[in-house]
Amino acid sequence: MNSVLKVVLSLSLSGSLLMLPLLLCKPLFRSRVSKRWQYAVWLAVIARLLLPFTLESSLVGALFGQLDRAGIPSLPISAGEAFVSASPSAAGPILEEEGGVPKGAAPGPAALLARAGEPEQTAGMDPLQSLGWVWLGVALILLARKIALYRGFVRSIRAGGTEVSEAALLDKLAQVGESLGVKRPVELVVCPLVPTPLLTGFFRPCIVLPTVCLPESDFQYIVLHELLHYRRRDMFYKWLVQLVLCLHWFNPLVYWMSREIARACELACDEAASQRLDAEGRRAYGDMLVHAARAGSGCWGPSPALTLNESAEQLKERLGAIMSFQKITKGGLWLSGVLTAALVGGFIFLGAYAAEPVPAESPGSFVKEAAMETLELKGTSYYLVFDEAQLRAIGTGDYGLDKNYMQQADIRLSAEWIPIGTPEHPFTGSYNGNGYAIEELTAGPGTTLPGLFGAAKNAHLYNITLRDYDLPQPGGPASGETAFPILALDVGESRCYDNASYPKQAEKGGGEDAPEFRYTQEGYFQTPYLFELGWNVQASAAAYDAVEISLPDDSTMTVLLHEKCRSRLEEADVLAALSTLLLRLREETEETRFPLVRPLVRSIQEIGNASPSELAESYYQEGGLPQFAAVFAQLDEPEQEAYLVRSYQEGKIALFSLGLQQLAPDSPLYSLLAEKTYADASVSFFSILTGYMDREALESWKAKAVQDGRANFQAVLLNAMGDEAGSQALKANLDAQRDEEYRAHGILREGIAYYYQGQRVGVLLDLRPDSSFVTLNTDPKGTVNIRIVRDGQERIQRVDEMTEAEAAELFGEEEDPEDGLEQAEKEPEGAVRLTVEELPDEAARRMENCSIKTWYRIRAGGRQYIWYNGFAWDFGYSPVRQDGGWRIEIVKFKKRDAGYLLLSLPGDAPVSVYCDGQPVVLTEADA
């Protein structure tokens, strides 16, 4: 019998002996211990079935040792061969312990499978060895089949399903997710092909419903049930069981165990839900299970997802457990502890077969080369990075420093990080973090360029999130916060944007009084130059030239210089202007959270001898936002007021916002402009000013808005105050008033559906005279389409029916039902959401000069693009064609750490954009 098969058989026997008491004694403890324990306890059996670790002396190990001594042949082991343990991921790093494998430890499953494929140095093959190949072949076929079934199942859902867009359902989903602490956004899809609600997705959960026409309580409890599955990581547990079934396909007990785990999974989920509900809620939850069982009799195929469908016997058991739910007593807790201890003892006592350890490979190879999948996107090939091994493989073997990479999952690093790229061999490709996080990035004190990327040239590094990084200062032993955790050294015009980094919360060098880190790369004007700089940069001359310069007050300051700025400081005029600017900034910031201590000069631009007033007018006319912001601070107060009023009157909201940022904190212009925008009913400009109001001012404006009956201003002020409860109450009150107004004109609402003259409404369009929405509701089950006409006082005058052609015109061309990638490649005629990678070159070039947190319209190649860099929200959008143009309604769903908004529309028609009901001003970016 070959050694691989002997290890598997020993694990199967050991696991069977461990699971038998659980299966046979279940009636004794079923009602005495928690369902959560009954579910989790099977992990010990799974570990026994998968992990060939054992003490030197164990029951099963001794039994198989007797077989060895009886002369049953083993597969020979070559002299240089070594066993190594593998990470849980098939593509993950294979780690080795220095000094070899501990005594009594058998090879891990991945190592065994790897050895099974190696050529042997013996002639012939005995029958027992052939059994090992049969076992391996069947195991691989079963695993491949399960993966193929799951992928086919998901593809079928995506092909036959549609994303739910009803705001009420999405709000309820978000509320339940927030109450459970679910951090990731959750997709909601309706697919008539599935007979029962189910959950798919490991990292991006998706709840699939057979229909959205559900009672409100049923929807709430379905979402609660499925999100509990996701929060408890039941999908991972389910696939761990599937792996056991594939490896131990010959053992009938594992199929019994699989059914017991599936039963315990649902009971544990029901128990977790019951803990959050009162008696009435538990009855409603049970009703939901009954309704789902009736609708889902006969689940669709061998579903690999987590479903609500159950047999009658299982449903009866679940309902009984829900109705008789009560907290576990101290006796039950004591019994759980005793049983757990007994199970752990059995795990250790039974053990497994351990092949004789052999010398391990030299510790020089910490990471084996990890294979990466590729994705073709608009003619560009991206390598997909899922785990630590693949991340560490960048720059090795086939994965060169000039390739394009895209992260596909959160990654936690397990050892000190070696930065990607050096000054001699910099990273020159692109890395898209895709919104996922890299955690625990650490580097040794001797690392000269600490960062995720050590050095890069002409690279694109974006959408990267670092959490809990702990990097040494370049050239110094102290661990702490580095200036550039994403990229330590740019050796040639790299683009590093849309990134976020969060250092580990520990004591940093410098004590409590050390200035906080700031790096904004903002422009600062000092005649006749425009300097781009940041400050409090903790980096040394190892990365940048450090120069000590004298300031006009006879003090000195150490300044770091980017490579392209080195020669400019040899010019007396440049040095004088920079020293004057640094003294001014130091005096302006010494009483703030960010006092200027250690600046870095990124660029120096000569702009001639024009005065700040002349430059401000030029940049205002050209729409040069960073330059306008730099010189605006040099204007006197009357000039600043004139530009703010002018930008307001001309609707240039980006310039208006930048000007406000440059005002002194106590400037009276904030109050004057607030009065003006409120009097003019300009909600969008007023909302910007709320960011500069203290709590007292916000309360005062809210009281005035309430007195004047201005609900839109109330909403803005409540959001600025962070009063979510007040916002919800205001929304509920406005909804009630609107429903009463609708009823007076024959329009009734039931849940998310509207009815007009006894017919269900397909499209309800309610516009104010200024073309902003009061209500836009679509219902695929509707049979009549209506438009509500209002007068100048926003009172309903009449209700008109719309033809199908008129309703269809509102939404433009019908979108291709295929996935977003194929949709983008086909250049659809409707409005679509894009990623930055999908932009044509011409549009991408124009985007490079755009500022963050500013709305832009970019026109290129017969299309136009709506762009906002820094839009840190998950969002939905509704494109509507009206009066020869476009109206885009954007709704925020859930806050994120970083992100952007990019929409593509055909042609060159006018565009108006509304975000959460408020109009935004688009800046043209055509130059």
C-alpha cells in the first residue's frame, strides 16, 4: 500500500471513530446543548479527516504501524525528497519549518498530492499502489465536478436573474446587514429559475430571490436568515465538507456526516435568528420558512448554495426548535464543555498514520511559485491576485515587473514583506487593488525602501487599501508610520491614486506632541512660482535629497526634494520664493493639527510676474482648479468674496468649493453666502457651506428651515449634523404627505407597488416644474404608465397616462442583459457604469488633469463620461432621456473607504446629474 493511500485511509478511520459517538449519542444531547455547538463540533471531525498530524504514539498510528511491520509494501521515498505542509489555498504559499518536519507529523494533503504526481525511481507498480492512483483520480474528478456544477449554477443565476433596484427593498437589506455587522455590500438579485431564496458568494454575497413580490415580513426574515449564513461563513464550511467528501469518497460515514452538518447548519442559523427576535417575531420567522418550503418543493438540482428549502421532516424539526427556543442553561454549558473536552481527547488519542519524517528542503525557498489566472479586458491582460503567495510572486518568474495585476480578495500577510521593485529594477506595470485590503504589511528595520512597492517608474498604482501596516522609517531602526506606504520611491512619473492606508495603532516615534502626518500634494503660490508640496513627511535622503535652507526669519528648515526639483534650488529666485512660502505656511499652520515641520517639494512651475489677481482671473476662465485654489489664498477679502459670488452665480460649483477651502476659519463670507444661497433656494451650493458650519449654526439653520417648511434644506442640514434618526423621520413624514396627496388624485400605494384607477402602475413619473424628481417608480408587473403634472407651487394639477413608447423613451435604449464586461466591450447605446481600465485612451488622458472630489463631464470618441474621483460610496443610478438630453439620478447606498464614480453615455446631448436628489454642477474636461 503506498504511503499516500495509507495516510488517507488512516485519516478516514480516525475520523470515522471520532464521528460515531456524535452520530449515535445525538438524541442524548440534542436538546441540552446549543445548536451552535452542535454545528461547530463537527469541525473537530473534519480536522481529523483532513490533517495528518498526530502524537508519536496514537491508536490509529499504532494500528497502521503494525501493518508496516507486517511487511505490507510502501511506495519508496527518494533520498532527496521532503514533505512540506501547505496553506489552505491551492494557490497559496507552501511553507517549510526550518530544520524539517516535527517528529510524528505527516505530509499535508497538498504535499501528498504533489508527491503522488512525481516520477518514482522503482520499476513496476504493485496493485496496492494502483489503488492509490484510483483514489486520487476519483477524488480529482469529484472535486472538478462540484466546482463545475457550482460555476454553472452561478452562471445560470446571472444569466436568468436581474438586479433588484427597488429602494425600499435595498434600504431594508442595508438595515438588516448593518444590524448584523455585515461590512461588505450585499447584492440582491431576482431569478425566477430558483424555487427558493438562497445565498451565493464567498467574498461578495448575493441573495437570490425567486420573486420580489413577498410580504414585507417574509422579505425581512429571508434577508436576516441569509445574512446570518454569510456572517457565520457557512459557505466556507459547506465547501470544506465538499472537500472531505471528495477525499473520502469511499467512506459512507462521511455522507452521513454531511447530511448532519447541513441539518445543524440550518438549526444553528435559526437559533441565531431566534436570539434576535421576540415570540411574535419567531412565529413570523417560522411562517416565512413554511412559505419558502411551499414555494421551493424540490430544489433545483444539486444546489451548491445555501438555500431555505427543506424536507417536511427537517422543516418540522426547525419549526419546533424555533417555537421552543430558550437560552441554554448553565447545565447545558457545562455539558458542552465536557463533550468538547472528550472530543479533543479523542482527536489526540486516535491520531493518524505518520510516515517517517525525512529531511526538509533548505529554508532558502520560503515561497513556491504561485500560478495566477488572467483576465482579458479591452485588449489588456491582467494577472489576478487572490492570496499572499500570488502577491509575493510579483516580479518573479513569469510575473514580471512590467505586467498588469488586479487584486481579487483581502490578503493578510503572514511574514515580513519584501517591497516590489528596486531603483535598479523598478516596477513599471500597473496594480489595481480593486477596493480590497492588504493587511499586516511589515518590513524589517534594514529595509531601505519600506512600502508595498519599493520603487516604480511610469507605473499605475491605484485603488489599493493598506490596513495595520507597520513600516520602519527609511534608513532608521524605529518602527512606525512611513510617508509612502504604497510606494516608497517614484523614479519616473508614476501615477499613485485612489489609495488608502491605515497604520497599526501603536505608539509611534515622537510622542504625543509629534505633528500628525499630512501629504496632500496641493499647489501653493509664491510669485513667480507655483510649488506642489506636502509636509510632515517621514522619509530620509535614502529616497529624496534632503537640503537645509534658511528662511527669511533667520531660522532653518530641512526640505526634501523630488529628483526633478534638485537643480531648481540652485536658482536664487526659486530658493527665495520657496523659503518665503515655507515661512508663511509654517506661521499659518503652527496652531493647527498639521503644523509644517518637514516638507517635500514635488514640482516647481514658473508662472511669470503676473499678480495673484491676474492669475486668479486666468485660472478661473480656464477652469484650472488646483492653480486657482493656490492663488485664491493670496487675494484680499473683497476679491475672494467677488469670486465666490461670481462662481455661485455662474453655477461653477467646483471653483466655489475650492474657494471656500481657502478662507480663514472665522471668515464672515461663510455666513453671507449661506444667507444668499438659502434665499435663492440653491440647495446644492448651500449643502457645501454646511461643511463649514459649527453645531450651533446648523441647529439655527435647521430651525429656520422647519419654520419655512423647506424640507429639502432640512434634509441637507440633518445629514450635515449626522442625525440619521431625524433624516429617517423627515423622510417618513414626507412619504406620508406624498401618499396622502396621491390618494386625492386616485393613486394608491401598497408596499412598493402603485395603483391607478384599479390598475397596477408600471412607470410612475412625478416631476417638479424644474424637472427634478418627486417620484420615479418602475414596476415590471404594471399595466399602466402615468405622469404627474405639477404647477409652479408644486401642487398636482392632473395625472396623464403615458403610452408604452413614451415610457420607453424615458429610459433610453434597452441595455444588453449580458454581464458588464461584455456590455462595455459592445459600446452600448444606453448609459452604463465603467471602470477606469475600460476608458479609451483619449478620455483617460483628459482625466489625468482632473481634481479629486469634483464632478466632471469628459467628452471623447463620440461618447461622454461622468467622472468623480473620491466618490466613496456604493451607489445605484437611473439614466433618463428627456427633452433631447440626459438626466442621471444617483443614489448612495453604503459608505466605503475609497472609490470613484464613472458613467458613460452616448453622443453629446446635455446632461444633468442629481446625487441623492440634489443637483450637482459638472465641470467640462475637454482640454
